[in-house]
Amino acid sequence: MTDRSALLLPAFEGATPWAQLDRLPERPAEFTFALLSDLTGGERPGVFGRAVDATNLIRPDFVIQLGDTIEGYTCDAAEIARQSTAFDTTVARLDVPMFRVPGNHDVSNDTMRTEWLSRYGALHYHFVYRDVLFVALDTQDSPRPGDGDVHLDMSVDGWEGTMPARFSAEQLSWVEQILAEYPDVRWTILCMHMPAWQGAGAPGFDRVLRALGERPYTVFAGHVHNYRRRQLAGRDFIRLGTTGGSWVVPGEAGNFDHLTLVTMMPTGPRIANILLDGVLGPDGGR
């Protein structure tokens, strides 16, 4: 039931200048989180920093960044550290907590994975917030020999097809265990870098879907730098656009810089995509 004690109104007889007070939100069951996407593959300078500023204006409870935070694709440990430090300096300006998901630009070889683990501790993990289970997956588990400093070669058609995502048997067993441990949460949010559901589906991802079963859930990914929402088995599978990365899909559909704001309602998530140029500060500018 809505707690109306926070709202004090003068007494009116008959008509009132307000309506639908029963729709006041139940704040204990409601929260927001933001999703930020790729900024690499040819970063357009300043865009991701703008997203950080916009996020601070909106003030969600926390942020999830979906990977590809550095250009990477190198085995030079000093260069990896330099790029990672530059990104960390930018996100240190966030006024809210941030959770990280690794991308192919971040962990494309063992040297980069070592740096990631040294800085951030884990490549896949979970947490629960207000009875919502969040699961972060590693779609680069583990790098293939020869990944090195060579960028993935994908045609335009390939971006819409099956992704080269990889899940180790260990990670898949871990996902199954976590989902079995939390069968009754009110919602589950699955976050990954590559949209493993596309095309024929990445090897092993069918195990994740089976483990999710009939529970209510929503899945988010990045990687393609182009926004697209699909419904599979009645659930939303959402591929975010970019937050400063290069465009890889021609045309205008889905090509925009944005942050995704998710409001968890008692009945499930409500999703708003906020274009960065649409968020202005109190002076009417950036």
C-alpha cells in the first residue's frame, strides 16, 4: 500500500486540483539503474564523459557499464594499464556506484584479463538489490589463441547474426548455480557484452536460457553499437546503442548515443532510452 503520510494536502470540498493520488509510487519497491554502453572501436572523444555528466544529473541508484571501455587489443601491459587508468579517471566522476561487465576490447587476451582481474577482481559475478537479482556474464571466456591484438572481423550482416561469444563450462555451471540459489526473486537482470542470443545463439547460451526458465527476467548487452529490442519467449532482450563508440551498422535506425534508464517497478522494469543531447543542466546547457 502507498504510504501517503509523506503527502500533506489542504482540505477541499468537492473538486480538487489533483487527481490519481493512488498512483503515488511505492518507493521501497521502486528503484532506478542506468546502463552505459561501448565507447571504443574508434571512440568519439567527449561522448562518454558527457554520459557520465548526464548520469549524475539523473542520479540513478547505480550504473552498469556493458564493456568495451578501452581500445585494447594489445599485449603491451603498460599500454593496457594506461588506457584503463584513463577510463577509471573518467568514471570516478560518477556520483553513484558503478558495476562493470567485461567486453572484447577489455579482455581479448590473457595479458588484458590479468590487468582486469588485478583492477576489478572478477569477470563474472552477481548481486541482489531490493529483491532483484543481477547477473554479469563474461562473453569472452576465455580468449582464443591468436586473439592477441587483432580486432574481430565482422561484416555488416555479421553484426546481426550469431556472435562470437564464448562461455566456459565453469561459468555456465556457475550461472546455473546462482539462478538455482535465487529462484524466487521478483526479477532477474542479465547483463553481458556480446548479445549472445542473436542468430543461432552462442554455444552454451541455451544452458543459461534453460536455467532462467519461466522466471521474469530482462537481458541487456552492447557490442554492436546499434540499439535493438527483441522479445524471445515473452522476455525483452535489448542490445544497447553506443556511448561514444564508432558506428558499425549503416543507416539511422538504432544509431544514437544514449544511456538507458531502467526503473524497477513492483510489476517489473520500465525502460527509457535517454539521448545524451536531451539532458541539460540547470543552466540549460551541458
